[in-house]
Amino acid sequence: MSGKVRVLLADDHRHAREGMRTIVSAMSDFEIVGEASSGEEAIEQSVRLIPDLVLMDIQMPGMGGLEAVKSIKNANPAVKIVMVTVSDDAAHLFEALKKGAQGYLLKNLNPSAWRDYLRAVALDETPLNPDIAMSILREFSSRKANVGTVAREKESDGELLTPREKEILQEVARGQTNREVAASLNLSEHTVKNHLKNILQKLHLDNRVQLTRYAYERGMVETD
């Protein structure tokens, strides 16, 4: 991304926002453009300020973070949303990711881990968390009887992808970072990143989690 990454903080607890503010303010390539204490306020601020990145608490009074994600993404599809939580609840996190969030951070992680993760999100290089990958596999397994029907209905989607794009999709679904995909396929990271953008656009998907689910549902990756 060119210029500084514009960040909106959304958490109903003042001390939590102060903690996030301290971490983000120490990053010279990021700037905080606003703060919100509810899902409704986060939506309003996102429309008004057009941030590049929203750090969103999952549970807030009124409209929570999960409900706000979809509204924010509908208004601004380019914005990246990272869920912030005290609990690694795969069900909640997976739901947020399905609605368009790019990832999540645990509040008890050390500041350096936050900074590394946020920079990876800004660069579209966030690897798929193993726990989320397992959630996708569990959902896939529970719906296995319907996969054939889904695949037939959506077969034309897969035909939109080139052989190289399919290879990259398979590597991403296995949890590989852009750098690892590049090394595996003997490509540059820049080329991998461009391919991923094209794949997301062609399949009308928002993030790597949705790409992974797509690949598993269509039998492009082994589930063993």
C-alpha cells in the first residue's frame, strides 16, 4: 500500500482502545484516523473516514463486531478488517472471516506479534491460521454429502481460473504464505500477489479463508 495505512479502532472498552492505540502509534507506516465504541459507530466512522484497516472487537453492546463486518465490507469492499478478541473462539472467528474479515488478533499477544501481523494484513500476506483451517475442514466434512452438487453448480467458476491460478489456489488452501507459494512454484512474491488478486476477483471472494473453503469444497485439496 502506498502512504501510511489508515486505521480505525473499534472497541467498547476504553483501556482496550488505549492498548491498541499504543501499539499502532508505534508503527511509523500506520496512522490512527478514528475510534469507535460500538458496531454502529464503527460503520458510521468507516463510511466517513474510509480507513484502510479496521481493528474490530468481536463483542460490543448493541450491534457487535460480527454484525458490523458485513455492513462495513458492503460499504467499502477494499477495507481490511481484523477481529480483536480475548478468546480464540473458532466459531465466532470463522463467521467473521466468512463475512469478509481478513483475520484476527488475540488481545494477549505481545505488541511485536501485533505489528508483524498488521503489516502482513496490509500487504495481503496473511497466512491462514491452522485453527481456522481446521474449522473449514470440519464444516466441509459435515457437508460432504452436498459437495458434489455444489461443485456441479459452480463448476463454471473453476473454469475461470488458469492452470497457474489453480496451482496458487491449492498452495494458499494448504496455509502457505505468499513467500512460501512463490518459493514452491518458482515465482516472485509480486507475481503471486497479482495472481491472488485476480483469483479473488474472478471468484467474487474476499479473503484467503473463503478461497480455502472454495478449494476444499471443489476437491482441489486433499482433506486427509
